[in-house]
Amino acid sequence: MVFVIFVAGLLEYNSGKTTLSKEIMRQFKEEQGIKVQPFKPLSGNNLYYNFKEIRKNFDKYKEILSLDIVELVEQAETKVENPTINNPVHKLNTPAIPYEFIKEGVTQTYYNRFTESVALIQRFTIIEEENKSKNYYIINNQSYKNTKFFNEEEIIEELRKKAEKINTYSNEEEYIALNMDYYAKATESTFNYWEKKEKIILIEGFNNSAHPAWCVRKANIVILVGPGTIITYEPEKYFTAIDNYRMINREKLTITSDIVKIQKPDAMFRFALNKEDQDKEIKKLVEEINKKKDKIN
């Protein structure tokens, strides 16, 4: 029976999810000889701010991938041709270029509408017949080939050539509709693929989302990480808290801070900067994971 670990972030950015996930995976491998399979159902990177890494990974895998999942897959030494099945939904965002707006004399338009990055392209990997994966892409008409936004047409045109299907959208309603078509199929089919193959799966969350995909409901332990802090929850308590919160806040995305405020953690660990102390605390965490794993086996 597969054992599932869910690691989520206490903060929107820089919580330390990948750092902790890699350490958990390393300790399982070195101390017990057990491989932990990483799975990141949803992710996003910024084309402009992460271009060097995105380009490097594209040259190697011919695909857009979460920078985090590439690290985790390499840590796990996962033997797959392409780690899209470890990262079924990935989005590239891109910022507007102030230069273009200032040059045209529409500076206020930039500050009113475009100081935040917008979506450029999003991939959905779905496993269909005979365990074969197919990639579907959705492209934002607002930003693609628009000189006011950073683009990388070489990458996108390469993706278009091998895509199972390309969809474009022009507004939020169309974007949501396309996600409804693909998101659940992608995250569920790929997780089911690994569930049948692996003994331990580590699901890394997205930013500070408390519930990025339905597969996290299969977790046997929930771990939240932030600066200097690791907290754990029994899944039943954690997901009951989410369900209760959503009954009152139906229109709001649930983030981890919402849950920490209403549900007391089961255990807490201090995540130190010092490597020696850090290893000791993570070892305690892994012991906690092992206790739960032994109960279900």
C-alpha cells in the first residue's frame, strides 16, 4: 500500500518546501534505502525572472517544467524520459515591459493594469490509454506574441509542434473553463499512475495553497513548512478543518494560514539553518513519518 506525504508552505513564497522535501527524500534513501517519488500537481514559474533555468530545463527535457520538480526528480533519480508525469500542471507567467508603455505614452495603463505578471502558456499532462501521457496546452492571447510582454517564441513553437491539442483564451472565464476541462484529469491520472508503482509518494504543494489538488486527500501525513518551522497534522483533522472553513468561505481559495489559525498542529519541529541541527530535526520528522507508515503496513 502506498504511503503519501503532503508538504505545503506556510508562506506564499520561499517557505522551504523543496528544501525540506529533498531532505526527507535523502534521509529515506540513505538511512533506509527507500526511494520516495516526488509529485507536484500544480506549479508556476516566471519566464523573465527564471529564464536561465527554464531554458536549461527545456534544452534537456524539451518541455516546460517546475524548477522545483526538476530538483526533486533528480534527487529521487526517477527514471522517466520526461518528468511531466511528476508535474502534470505547469504554467509560465510573463511580465509586461514598462519600456513599451512609456514609449507609446501610455504609462498609466501599465501602472493601472500590468504591474503583475500574467499567464503566457500552461501545460496539462494527462495519462490516457496504455499509460501513455499526452500534453495539452492553453495559451493566453493577451500576452503571446505581444511585444509589450516578454515572450520566448522558440520554446512555445516547439511545444505547439508536439502538443496533443492547443487552446487559446482571451479572458478569465475562458481560462477557468479550460482548467475545468483539463485540471482534474491531469492531476488525477498522473497521481494514479504513480500510486500503482510506488511505495512512498511525496506531494509538494503550490505556494501556500492548503489543498492544491484532490490527490492530497490521500495523504497519510500533512507537513507544513515555513522559516524555521515544521508542523504536522493528522490528515483527518487537517482536511476536516479545510471542509469546515470552506463551508463558511465558499468563494475564497483556502490557504494554509487559514487552517493554522483554526486547527492546532499535532507536532512541531524547529527547522534550523545549521546543517547538523537541521539533520537532527528532520531525522525526528522522518521517525514520525515512519511511525505512521508502520501503522498502515
